[in-house]
Amino acid sequence: MNMSRRRYLPAALLIGALGLSGCTSTATGTDGDAGWATATSAENGGGLESLVRAAQEEGTLNVMGLYPDWANYGVLIEEFTATYGIEVDNDTSAGSSQDQVNAIKNRIGQSRSLDYLDTGVSFANSAAAEGLLAEYRPATVGDIDTTLTDAEGRWTNQYGGYVTIGCDSAVIAVCPTSFAELDDPQYAGKVALTGNPAQGESGFNAVWAAAMAMGGSLDDIQPGIDFMASLARNGILIPVEANAGTLETGETPIIINWDYLNLAVADDTAPAGVDFHVVIPSDGTMASYYAASINADAPHPAAARLWIEFMYSDEGQNILLNGYTRPVRFDALIESGAVDTGAADKLPAVATGFAFPSEDQRSAANVILAEKWDAAVAS
């Protein structure tokens, strides 16, 4: 493995413990296969074998927005089904963090409600505060720094990455390598985000990374809002949700998105002749994790918990790594020799000086963005 690429996420927030460990929750246990809706760990619910039996009896896992190329979820779903015979009902008609939270609010008591959520941390915190998420910790939680889990176990970070600028060099003569360079008439009508920043984590962090580039800070996202609004007014940033399709058609030759998503798009569009280069911007480097959680009203509570165990296993974490993400147990995989070195070596190098916000900073920035974004870009 090329260790010069080891600079993935802040050292203080990376995994410190090694090996597997069961949850030490003192919550009231459940009886064998019964009561998985309240089990706070596999051990607490009667053991992994009991969890597998109960999940297979349920037979289904309901999720939303786990697009095949997003963090390699397509493979993760395939392997989960192949291993346990559980069908995954993946609603890809929507999928932003807010969409998922809205779904569990609107489907309370319904069999079609979601079991598992993959959201930004700020959305997970909000949902937890409303009592919408179940307490559950995977068996490998001992490998995960406590700053990357909710204190009450209602969410756990599963993978992360960096905000990047992707550019089709077959269309753009000079690809931008910083946010400052985007503010140029040559990029008019060519720059796009992947969704509304007030509703999804990807756009939210793109604006925050821009804030870091424009003199803002982890406590001041306003410069990023102002900068993006200026790009919109000047016709540089267009109101199109960018994806592989819009890249192939030339509609969005420059896309600001997570490194793992832009890199997946590069793979997907290469056969169509797209030469998509992905860089971590030199002036606004932003790192973040996503949060995995279980709906407190999950219609398939055992399947939801088994999915969590699979995703945080060595196999699951390496599948996420193969999707260009930084799995939360990355250091533990390296230390134990279980890491897929080929996949690790494909991750882009990261310069020093990147930002990693605290949850208080993230929550405050999210409130400001939600209040000001739509008006700013419409002005």
C-alpha cells in the first residue's frame, strides 16, 4: 500500500481501538429472537445467530436513495442479499437526507416505512432529537472513535470523504482546481451541484467548503452562501441536479461533489468518452462523514440491525472502500491487515489544512443555510 496516501481524515478522529467488541449498553435485554425493535446491540438482543434468524424471517429491508454508485451501495446490497437471502427494497425515486427523514415521519406504522437511513450528521441529530431513531451499536463499535458516534447510540458514522471539483477536460479547456478559479466567465453555464444544499449533505458541504475558501470558517458559512449565490447570479452555477447523465450530455461539465461520488462518475462515464478529472480544491478542503441510523419505527427491526452489522464488518467496510469512500473503520482494517490495499491506493491524496467541523458547528451552519440558501440564489 502507498502509505503517502494515508492522510484520509483527521488523525484525532480516526479509529483507535482494534478488534471486535460487543456493545456494553445496560439497556434491558430482549428474549431470544423477540423484541429486536428495542435491542441496542446484537448481544443485547440474543446474539448474532438469533439476529440472523429473525432478520431472515422478516425477509425484507426497506431503504431509500442507496444509489448503486453512491459509496458502492449497489455491491453492498447485492452481497447482503447473497449472504442472508434478505430482499432489499431500495426506493431510488428520492434520497436526500431530508427525503429520508420525511419518509419516516410520514409513514409511521406503515410496512413501507424505511428501516435504515443514510443521512448527513446534522439530519441524524435532528431526527434523534425528535425521537425518530433507535439506539443500536454494531459489534465493531470499539473500533470507532467516540466522536464519530452519537452518545446514545442513535447513529454511527459509516464512511466519509472530501468535497471535490470534477471537470470534463474533454469539454473544459482549463479545469479549475480551486473555488476561486470557478468565478470566471469561461465557466458560465457549466458548474452544478448535485442537489439543493438546504436539503442534502453533499450540497451543504460544498457550500461550506466554498466558505472556507472565501474567508469563512467552521463558525461562518455565510461567505460560502454569498459566493455560490454570486456564481448563480453570474450564470456560472446552474440550477441543475448534476449526475452522470448530465455530465455525458455536456449539461454539467463541472460538478462539485464528494470525492467518492465524483470518482464513481468518472468510472461510469469514461466509456462514453468523458475525461472526468477529480481534484480536492486547494483553497477549501472539507471532510465529512455520513451517519447510519435505524428508524425507531422500522417495520423490519431485525433486518435493519443485521444490515448495520454487515456494513460495519470487515467485508462491508471494504465494500465501501471500493466505492472510493473512507470507511470509518479504515485504520482498524489497516492494523489488522484486513484492508483492501488496491482500493485504498485509488483514493486521492489529501493536503494538510482541511476542515472537519464539530457537531455544534455543523448544526449551526445547517440552520443558517436552511434559512438563507433559497433566497440567496434567487436574488
